[in-house]
Amino acid sequence: MLKAMSANLRWFIRAAMGLSVIFAITMLSGLDWSLAWHTVTNLSPGVLVTALIATAASYIGLAGYDVVAVRNLSGIPVSAGRAAIFGATAYGISNFLGFPWLVGRIVRQRLYNLPARQMGALATVVTSGWVAFWLVVALTCGLGMVVIDTGFGAVPEGTGRIVGAAIIGLAAAAFAALGDGRRFRIRGQEVQLLSRRLTGWQMGCAMIDLSASALVLYVFLPSDLHGPYLFFLALFCMAVGFGILSHMPAGIGSFELVIALGLHAVGRPDVGVSLLMYRMMRTVMPFIVACGVMAMMRHAPAAPVVAE
């Protein structure tokens, strides 16, 4: 059973990567660069400021994952301020390079500079954040399908609400199963999932991140595509999820494909420009900043121990 599931997952990843590459090449080859330049040079200050603020808010939400975990784990004696910087930096790099769970953990190992005996606690920081993230993605997508049934053209009308309600139910059951925190082992290291209460706080951070990230793209989209924001947020969460599962760097191709299909805007050059501007604002710029932080941390002293 497990072998069959693993084989199906590998097939899905390969298919997703192939489709992502094809769509990314198609979109870039058909992009009107003169239109892109005209759009960038004619951006209104309000749109640019909104996108910048939303990007900053998104990374505040991302930083919150680490802060919530570190403040409640005895195995990581790091201040909340440093945890926020480390978390935002790790996500800035992993969101660009792809394989976010693995890359995020590698970056954190360098930043937190913890001894080997505390690697399990670091794995808890990474894993707990991902649990909260996927719970919010599931709940948001499910809610979007329940409230706006006809928004998802791939699902027959009337079925969307049933599927959405099922997704919400599964996410709620998973959240309830967390209880006061669960423990399991990954490759010999004990990992602790946070309690429902702490996971709830991390889910709040995830909601800030996803809502703000969606707003960055939303303000760049053509005005005729500014439909109900709840539907767009659900579509955005779905696109982010598929981007992560595709294992492509930054989810490129698969993210854009889901957005274009969901908005019924495949082949529209202005939407391609909007997606490009989103990538520059939400992915490339934070990556550059995160690399600068990593370079400064190279010669920085180890994180100070904080008395709990």
C-alpha cells in the first residue's frame, strides 16, 4: 500500500514538474516585454506602496511561525527577535529555491547554530510551521469552494460545496488530533508537533502571510479580474499548494498555471505581466534581502542563550 502511494506520488511530482516547465516556457516566450516595461513604468504609487506593505506583512507572518515555536520550546534558547529574523530569512531563501521544507531547515541550521542534540527541536520549528500552513491552505480552499461553488470550473456545480465541506472537515479533524501536542520520529530524531493552542497561533501567522501575499498579486492584476477577494484568496492558496507539491523552484509554472486557469485568463499577456511583477515583488526581492542577511550572519557571533 505504502509502495503504491509512494509510486503515485513520484508520478504526480514528475507530471507536475513537466507541466510546470512547459507552461513556464510558454508563458515567458509569449510575454510582451514592451507591455511589461510600460506597465512597470506606469505603476501608480498607490499600487506599488500597497504591494510593498503587503510583501512586508507577508514576511511578518512567516517570521511568526518561528517566534511561536521558539518561545514554547526549551530546546532552542534563542530570543524572539532573532527567531523572527531567522524565520523570515529561511522563508525568503526557500520560497525562491524550492524544496521549502528541506531548504528551510538547512538555512535554519546555519542561522540557529545549534548543537546536534538540539536538531530535533529545530525540526519541530520547521514541521510545526508546515502543519499550520497546510491546515490554513485546506481550510481556505474548502471555504472558498463552499461559499463560491461556481468559481472552480473543474468541479461540477453543486459538487464544489460537498468537496469543500469535506476538505474543511478533514482539516478540522487533523487540527483536533493535535491535542496537547504529538511526538514522532523522523530519521532517528524526535519531532514534537505543537499543541492545538500554539498551532492556532501559527495558523494566524499563516493567514497573515497568505492573505498579504495574495493581495500583492491581486493589486497587480487587470481590473476586470478583480472579483470577490475570498475566491481569489482560495485560488491563490490552491496555486501555492500546487507550486510546493510540484517541487519546482518557487513553484514556477505550476503556480502561474493554476492562477491563469482559475481566472480563465490563459494566454492573456497582461496577466502574464501581473504574474511576473508578483514574482519580482514577492519572491525575487525577499530572496535578495535574505541572501544579504545570510552574508551578514556569516561572521556574526552565535545566537545568545536566553534564560527561560
